[in-house]
Amino acid sequence: MDSVIDSTVIDQLDAEQLRALAKRLVSEVRYKQATIDKLTHEMAVLKRLKFAARSESFTGEQRSLLEEAIEEDLESLACEIEAAQPDGSAPTPKQQPKRQMLPPNLPRREIRHEPDSTTCGCGCQLKRIGEDVAEKLDYSPGTFSVERHIRGKWVCGRCETLVQAPVPAHVIDKGLPTTGLLAQVLVAKYADHLPLHRQEGIFGRAGLALSRSTLAQWVGACGMQLQPLVDALKAAILSRPVLHADETPVAILKPGLGKTHRAYLWTYGTTVFDPVRAVVYDFAETRSGRHAQAFLGTDTSSGWCGTLVCDDYAGYKQLFGDRIAEADCLAHARRKFFDLWVNHKSTVAEQALQFFVRLYDIEREVQDLDAAERHRIRQLKAKPVADDLRAWLLSQRLKVPEGSATARAIDYTLNRWAALTRFLDDGHLPVDNNWIENRIRPIALGRNNWLFAGSLRAGQRAAAVMSLIQSARMNDLDPYAYLRDVLERLPTHPASAIAELLPHRWRPSSTL
């Protein structure tokens, strides 16, 4: 809500309207102050943890990961507090460390900023009396360089008016790094699994003394700036009629406990058949189904409606009803029989696997067809195979001992038959959940590096950036080029058009 009210508008209000306006403004100020107080308290807690972490019984690498995550949180909180300041009030000044001169041996590229017109408002010709130079450290894959932003100073000899081109908007105001360097740090941390203390060493070998605390502040600031884009990505996903869902454990370093704690990264994404290729990660401290409910908004009348493709985890069960249909993963049912065959050479499992082979052969046949044709062929070819499989399982269940591994595999499939075969009646549905499980694989590969601070903030920031990086990959984009362009455009991009920057809609700017 905009709290800036034009004085001419106020003059036109009657007494009752003025009272209502005053009440609204007071309410806004109280809300912002409460937000600032909450964030300030959280910042104070993190500052204590920052100094206490050194005494915890962590390994050297664990301690480094914890300290850099706290630094990221602190910078993110500082940005949020500044954004929450009431209009017109000055934010609390931050102490800026003295910036070291950039190495003179780096190549430099000059970018000049001059006024559109050198004619003063009084009609006189302006004279150039000097310039301001600001150097930013740039990075393109494999190469460091320096951008020299030169802003000429022009003055009018008659009225002494000083004119300079405005400072270009930047994702980190008055910061040292260009968006190219910021994109490199984010991609290295969240796609290449390089914690900041390792990046610090890499930059040091290149002759650049960039401390991990500085890198962490950049990551924290970028995480806050990218959040509106991640929110738009989530909204885009929730507009699709079919979604995948899965979850994987990650570790958190808990200050005060001296050990790791298990948390979960929930993954939601569109299907392989959907023209919108997108995935969103949601970090949560537990595996409780309430996290899926909150993400999908099922506790509200405007929550998501559609078909959810997932495994048989009980946390999803409370989602299903009139608005959300369940589609189970056929690969999980097949896996029960595959394990029986590998471990015990079960003949029953071997015969069951032959049915699954036939079903997957048909799926490969319809992979590139449209939904209507896929449904037609599934009904023609796959449904008879599925019916034969069910009849065969029912007959075999009468022959195997109660409580045996074979009985459990058969019961798993029969008890979930409706959800397992829902794909037969809808050409938009995939046969299994493997597509989204592959989207989790990058997290599994870098699992040792996903060690977050004790708050949700660091985990949520990692999930947000990884959502953009992985969605970019799904759309065959270079994550570095994508993030660099997005960070360049975000400061001046209209909030109402934020969806234009989503990976599946993004078009590179002319400067790339």
C-alpha cells in the first residue's frame, strides 16, 4: 500500500475520510515498525551466533560453512530492514569497510556516462570540469577485468549549475562487483557446489583478495533481490494442471548442538509433457505434510487444483480430495519387484517385471505425441497390459505366504492401483515421478555442501537460487548468462512485468 499521499488529495478529503486515512497510515507504520523490530532481533541473534560458532565442536569446513551462511543471513536481514523503513526516514547507516584498490594489471573497460544534453536550463552551454570514476570488478568465465564507470561533470558558467549523468541502477547499490561477478559466485555456490571459503581461495590464487564474508554479503543481498522472481516462478508453477512433487533430506548445522540436524528440500515441478519447464525448491525443517499444504495453498479457497504426481509418502495423503487427484509413481511399484529379483532371483518378480517392460515400451512410443494421441494409444495398448497385470497379481497373491517380501510387493501395487494407473485415462499425466527425481539429483550431488545455519533463512535462500538455476537448465539456458542478465535488469524492471524474466519466458537483452 502506498503511504505517500499528495497534499492536493488530502485537501479534498472530509473529516471522516481524513480519520480513515490517518488510521490506515498509523496501521502501516506500526506494521513496518513491528517488521523492523522482528528483523533487528533476528539480526542480533545471528550476530551472537557468528561469534559463538567458533567455539562449537564443528570440523574446520563445517565451521566455515556455518560462518559464511550467517554472514549471508546478516546481509539479507540488513537489506530487508532497509526496505522496510517507513517512507522518508533514513535507514541506519551501515559501516562500509575501506575498499582496496583493484589490481592495476587487470584489463580495464571504460563505460562513460554523460548527460543527454550539455545545454543548461538557462540556455548556456555547459562546460566539462571533471569527472567521477568508480571501478567495479567484473567477471566473465575464466577472466577478471575492471569496469571503469566515468561520469563527466558539466557546469554552467552563468548559473553555476552542476550536471552529471545519473548513476546506473545496480542490484547492490555502490557495490564493488558487477552482475557478472555476482552471477559467477551464485552459480559456483549453488550449481558447482563450491562453498564460499573455496571460492575465496580460487580468487586469492588469481590475485584478488575477496574474503568469504564479502562474498557472503553479496550472496545475501542477491538472495533478497531475486526473491520476487522466485515468487513469480512459484505462481507460474501453481497455474499448471499437473505437478510433480518429491522431497530429499539435507543437513543443517545447528549452533549450540555441535551436530547436524536433518531438514528437507521439497521439490515441485511441471511435467515432461508441459510446455512450461520449471521447478521450485522449498526448504523446510521437517518432512511434515503441512509444508506441502502450505506450498500448494490447500488450506485456502484459492489453493492449487489439479493432479499431483508423487510417491506414496503419507505426508501427501492429506492433500487429496475433490480438488487434488493423486497419481502414484509406477517406477516405485516396479522397484519393489526389481529388488526381489536382484536379491532373491524371485520368479514371480521376474514375471511381474515383464509386464512393466511392456508398459514402459508403450510410454517410449507415445513420449513425443500430443496428449490426445497419447491417451488414445494408452487406451488401445497400455490399458490391456495393465488389466492383465492386475489380474495376474491377484492370482499370485493367493499363492504366496502372508507377510513375505513377495506379498508385500504385490500388496503395494494392488492397494495403490487406482493412483498407479491414473495415467491411462489422462494423456497429460506422466507414468512415473522420475522426471522430478532427476531435478533433485543436483542437490544430491552437492549434498555435503548444503549445510545451513540454524535458521530457515539460509536454506530458503539456497532453495530460491537453485530454483532459478535448475529452471534455467531445464530451458537449455546457461545459468551464468541467465543470472547475469536478470541481475542487470532487476533494479529497473517493472514489478508488474517480473514474469518476463522467468527462465521459460526470458529473452536475453541486447547487451549480451
